[in-house]
Amino acid sequence: MSEKVTIYDIAEKLNITAATVSRALNNNPKIKEATRELVIKTASEMNYKQNKLALALKSGRSNNIGVIVPRIDSNFFASVIRGIEEELYPHGYQVIICQTHESIKRENENLHTLVDAQVDGIMMSVTGISNENDSAFRNVLEKNVPLIFFDRSKHIDGVSSVTINDFKGGYLATKHLIDEGCRQIAHLSGDRSLDIFNNRFLGYKQALLDSGLTFNEEHVIHVKSSVEAGKEATTTLLGLQTPPDAIFSSSDFAALGAIQELQARNYSIPNDFCVAGFSNEPFTKFMELSITSVDQSPLEMGKMSARVFLEQVDKTDTIKIEKKVVLAPELHIRKSSTRTNF
Amino acid sequence: MSEKVTIYDIAEKLNITAATVSRALNNNPKIKEATRELVIKTASEMNYKQNKLALALKSGRSNNIGVIVPRIDSNFFASVIRGIEEELYPHGYQVIICQTHESIKRENENLHTLVDAQVDGIMMSVTGISNENDSAFRNVLEKNVPLIFFDRSKHIDGVSSVTINDFKGGYLATKHLIDEGCRQIAHLSGDRSLDIFNNRFLGYKQALLDSGLTFNEEHVIHVKSSVEAGKEATTTLLGLQTPPDAIFSSSDFAALGAIQELQARNYSIPNDFCVAGFSNEPFTKFMELSITSVDQSPLEMGKMSARVFLEQVDKTDTIKIEKKVVLAPELHIRKSSTRTNF
DNA sequence: TATTTTCGTGTAATCGATTACATAATTTTT
DNA sequence: AAAAATTATGTAATCGATTACACGAAAATA
């Protein structure tokens, strides 16, 4: 029933050696055409399937690549993974998913597990920039496993990354709010020890300065990426001496929270107050009051990461090429910040 | 630099054989305590890591399990995968993700690829019930690879499944709409050759009959799971002789489309018209007009699938146990269908 | 025809870990 | 102290495929 057919079975049947069978199946030019055809025909008849594990052991390559993300049930990460999978599938790679659940300890474990599982490469979005787990990263590099960061990256020599231009994203969103007539623009930021959040903040600040507006430290609030956090931050902002008339949020969820809080207080959006988010989560365009947001082209990011991996995977002998790909963010302007009618 | 340490290296260093090293590391009781400690200490010093590929080849078990879903960038599937991963991680399994993109051909390929990759089990939500790819399924079963369906399943002898009670889900949602005073309830259905959609439809129909309402064939429309399809279907429904006063949609996206179309026509929801969806997608609760929806507890579904797999994986000798787990759906009542005030 | 090439296939090692079986070392029993 | 039982370790096969090297046979050259 569950007959596992090996090249030895084929060899026996044809009175030849496994070596010949192997060569015939691999199109080795040294095999006689008649033999090759016979082997291929017989293999097919016997329903032979190459044992990938044996191949992996022999070659040292598993044809699996690992992907580590904070969580998979977020549209952004799921889309990146989709991109990676689509790009790598034609090359015969399988994608192994690991989630850190925002825990450095777990990130550590995942890195070790993947290396132990002999993956041919690792693509990840780091969970934090703490140094606690540097040994796990060192382990990856020592074992010469290609490592590629996407979106959230760490500064490690020789490691490539695919990110978007978060500075520009923050700049575009803020500039847009200014263009709509807002003058007191607040910013909901994430953990600024992570580049992505720091750069969005810097872009925001630069846009203010370039437009001759003053940067107000009070208007920058650190929030978690949640609706609740957005509400709280908004409450705080509205209680200030000089309350803002717009919010640029690093998180769509926090932006949504802000909108809900504002509406609860009878603010009219976008007339009294404008809001823009970041990530272009699906719900931003579904809302009746659709939310302006910066798109990070996650699908493209995934595909690009996969391509960088493919470029790198063969050149293990060459000196490591560090490649930094920076994708352009795209501002999707929607109702939450559109005062002018088209 | 990239020194791969094997048990032979350890053996050589300690002047013993690899067999002894292997036994010591595997806590074989026949090993002298002193030897065991020495080996473990040395292994750790030399930074030895077990080669999982060699182990996999020897044991025939890869410690990978495959998950096949139509797509990963949907909250439902991503959540199921999250559940599977969380449950299997402690058991040392890695999760390999494959997407069919709703193509039977691709589903076929994925099944073969996973079997070839020697996964220890496959969990999947089928893309269609066509018989085109029965040979791929037969291949899986012949190779004795445990197969488990979740959500969308096929009827195959000896294959376990984890689903929700879609009939009850449809019944609950419809009954709720009736309780809110709706009398002409339409239904947006999916591909009814798939059990999940057929059962939701049957639950809908039964709820109507149980309440003494007449079932109107015209009120059932087949739609794809998209906002656009929901809009079109709503337009059709409103043009009928007896237009409906409520919609129960098998898809949250179609339900959203319906709401948008209704609002565009100045219907007041929930007063003039009630809407309920299915899947409890995140956006349903984010909307200002939040959408009533049936929750499928995807996280629980993933965990349960993993548990069924774990039960089955050891008993390859025993006669296959076919296990059908049916989870209870949960109706989340929200603004789109709440006429009564709390 | 003898010699050199070329061609096709076989032999055996290898990837790294596990394990049935054999054997040496030690302890227990008589 | 000899025999038996126990314990610890070594030997070698195995999982399935690939491949350097060897070698015989056929073809080409001298």
C-alpha cells in the first residue's frame, strides 16, 4: 500500500545500479539515451518520488526558508508572506512560518529552531532592537544562513534589508494634512527605538519645519498599535493648551481609535479635524468615513525580499553582499482628511 | 567559522564512538552516568547541534506539517494558522504554508509537493469539491500522511475534519433578524457545492420555516465574497416585486457591500433594513455602523485541528480514526441589526 | 591490428544520526 | 575462584540519493 519506491528498487528491476538510475533521472549527459528513457519510464510506472530528505542530507540544503514575523494574523504580515511565497514557489522553496508574538525570547528560539532545521535562508521582521538575542543572530550568520530583514530591521553588518521609506511616508502624510489646511498636527508614534517608527516621526517633523510650522513636543505621543490606545492618546491631546487640529498616526488602529474618540466628542471629520494613518489596513478603505493611510506595499516587499534572498543564496563563496532595498510608500488619500471636493 | 560539529567530532575528541555519543545525548539508560555527563558537557562546549535532516532521513519523519489554504491574507485563515502554529510549536513541529489562490490545479501541486517534502501531516481547507484532484488526495492517503480538513472539507473516508456548525450559524443569524422584526429576509450565499455555504443556507431556510415565514427562492443570491458582489446583489434584490427588509450574508465582505449600497440609496440601517454577515472579520466591529456577524472561532479551529493531528500521528498502525469535530458558532450582534435599545 | 579516446556503467564513499547485535568490562552469584 | 548476570561500549548496517573514481566496452585513430 504505502510502498516507498527508491532508486534501488528501480535499479533492481532493470538490473542496473542505483548510480545509473540517479544519473538518468538527473539528466546526466553521460547516460545512454536508451537507458535514460527506460529509467524515466520505469520510474514513472513504479510511481517513484524522490526522497527530499535524503537529498537534503546529501546536499545540505533543505529547500525550506524560514519567515519570522511578530504575528501572522495581521494583514500586513500576511501579505508580505504571501508575496514571499508567490516568488519562491516557482523555485521549489517551501516557506516555514514562525511567530514571535512580540517576544524577544520567542524570536531567539525561532532563530535557533530554523537554523537547526537547516533552512536555506531566513527572512524576518524583527520584534525589538534589544541586544538580548544578539547571540541568536550571530549563530545565524556563523552558520552562513542568508538573513534578510523586511520592514523592521536591525543594523547588522552584511545583512540585507527590504524596507519602505518611512521618512517619506511620514513626510507625505503630514504634508498632505498641512495642504488640507491643518496647522496643529499631532503625531501618534510607535516604539521609536525601531527605525520604522523613528523615521516616520522624523518625516513628520521635517514636513512641519519645511512648511514653517513649529514642532511641538507635546503633540507627539507614544502609543501601542490599538484602537484603545488611539482613543486615550486623543483624549490627552484634546486636553492640551493648544490642542491639535489633525493627527498623523503611525498605526491605522490608533488612527481609528482617534476617529472614534473625536466622533464621540462630536468633532466633524474632516472639517474640524483631519486624521491619517499608516499601513493601509483593509478596514481603512471599508469605513464609511474611509481613512487616509500610507501604503507599505507588503506584497511587493515580500516579493522583493524573496528576490534578494535568491540573489544571495548562490553566492555563499563570494563576500557577502549587503543590499538595502527601500521601497516607496504611497499615500492613499481618503475621506478622513479630504476637505476639498474633487 | 561555519564549523559543523557532528557526533563524530565529539566522539573523536573523547576517544569513544559516535554510537556512544548518540546514546548519551538521547538519554539512553544503558550509558554510564559519567560518560553521559562528559558527552553532554563536551557537546555543549563544541556547540554541537543535532542535524535534523539526518534525523529526518533516518526516522522518516520531518517534523514539518503542511497547511494548505486558499490564501493567507485573510483574517480567518491567518488566525487558523496562528492557532495551528501555537498548538504545534511546543511539540517541535514547524508549519509549512501553501496557498492555492482558489485554483484546483495549485491545490493538486501543493498536495504533491508536501507529500514529497515528507511532511508528517497535512491540514487544509479545500479550495473546491471538484473531483479533478482526487488522485492527489489518494496519493496522500496511500502514503499514510495524516490529513485533516478544517472549515471547508471534503467527504473522504477516514479523513478527520474540524468545522463549525454552519447550519446553526445560519440559523442563529436568521433567527436574530426575525426577532428584530424583519419579515422578508434575503440570503447572499457562496458556492453551495461547498458544505459550509450549503449548510448556512439550510440553517437560514429552517429558521424561516420555524418562524412561519415563507421561503422565497428569489431571495437567495449566489455571490462571491467581495464588497462589489454584495452591492450588485443588493441592487438586484431591491428591484424585486417583494424586496427584502433584511439580508443574511455568508460573507462579511458581501454584507459590507450590501450596507454601502443601501446607504447610497438612503436606507436607514437598522431601522429600514437589517444586515448580518458571516466570519466576524475584524472590520465588522470597527465600522461606525458595526456589522452583526457569526464568529467561526478560527483560533480555536486551528488549535483543534492541531490536536486532532497530534492524536492521529502516533497511531499509524491502528485503523484510521475518523474524527469529526464541530465547533459552535457564535453570533456577535452589532448595530447593523439592533433595533431595540439596551 | 594495436593503441588511444570516448562513452557508459559499476563500485564505494558520503551526508549525520540511530540502533540491532556483538563484545568487552564489571559486578553478582554460587 | 569460576560461572552467570549485568552493564557499558563498539561494530556495522541503515535511511535514500549523489558523485568521485575506476573500469570495461565500444569507437576512433594511428
